[in-house]
Amino acid sequence: MISTVVTRLEEGIIALLLAAMTSLTFVNVVMRYVFNSGLTWALEITEFLFAWLILFGMSYGVKVGSHIGVDALVRLFPDRVQRVIGLIVVATGILYSSWLIIGGWELVSFNHMLEMEAEDSPLMLWFVYLIMPVGAALLAFRLAQVGWRIITGKQVGFNLADEAREAIDQLNHAGDGTADGDKTASASKPNA
């Protein structure tokens, strides 16, 4: 239940941030090249939105297994050893997230105390920096979920994006006439 709510929240915020960045950049480009003016604060806000997108995206990347890593050596080990290595990776990631939460909260508190505004926009910096502890907490939550799946045997190790395997699968599907993993076309072909 909590995982579903967090997932929907992450997806919605990521989509909103991406749409806001794209729209703001488009409007600013049109204003600059068509009307010979522009929004002085647009670049700064776009940078803030991009930072928020990255920090929300890192936890979502753990959830969907889209982070890239080198696990060729890890895959040579038996499942039990892969689970131990996966738990070490998760523990290290949670430790890193904890540092980000603590450091981010200190940065937010410091900027809140100083009541500093951004350079070109009327945003308070403490609000802009709030994404650091929030994004790190979401990352820790997703890493804890991975750890739990490894402990309960639902997952062998830390899932990473396997671009080489995806490319090979796409070539295989292109060669046998299937698309997007549809095996029905190849299953109905007679063997030569």
C-alpha cells in the first residue's frame, strides 16, 4: 500500500517536473527569439527543477532497476553469495542516503535560518534544498525494499539495467519477426 502511494507520487512529481522544465524552456526560447525578450529567472528555475528531477529519479531508478552498474563478476557467484553482495550494496546505499539526509537537513536548516533567496527568482533557498533530504529518504526507502526482497528470497541481488542483454533480445526479436517480446509470431512459424 505505502509502496504504491510512493510510486504514484514519484511518477507524478517526475512527470510534473519534466513538463515544467520543458514548458519553461520552450516559453523562454520563444520569448527570446520571437519577441527579443526573455525571463531572467527561467534558467535558474530550470536548474532547480532539474536537480529535483535527478533526486526524485534516483529512488525511482532503484524501484524500476534502471541504474547502470557492472555486475559481470557478481553474476559468476552462486545465488547465496549474490544475495550477500546485494545486501552489502543495499547497506552501503542506505548509509550514503543517511549522510545525504543529515547533510541535506543541515543545509535546509541553515538556509531557513538565514532566510536566503535564490539569485534570480523569489524562491527561498531552504525550499529549493529541501529535495536533498526528501530525495535521500526516498532512496533509502527504495533500497530498504530491495534489501527486504533479497532477505525474503524474492530477489537474488541488486537489480541493475542490463543494456547488453536488452540489445541482444532486441536483435533476437528483430531476427525472428517479433517485436517487444511477442513470442506468438515465432511460435507459429514452422521449423525448417
